[in-house]
Amino acid sequence: MPFSYAKSPRTLTALEVHQQSLRNAQAVFGPLLG
């Protein structure tokens, strides 16, 4: 998922940004943790 909030920060809430960061972390660390 693209970082759309970088283009339009006012359209995302802090919670949505947090959830996106969690998905990014899962995508990175998921395979490493098995």
C-alpha cells in the first residue's frame, strides 16, 4: 500500500497512520519471525 498520507496528510487520522505502520512492520518482520 502506497504512502498516500505523504501527499494528503489531512485525509488520514493518527489511527490510520498507526495502522498503516503496523501493516508495514508486519510485512517486514513477518517473514523474519516465521
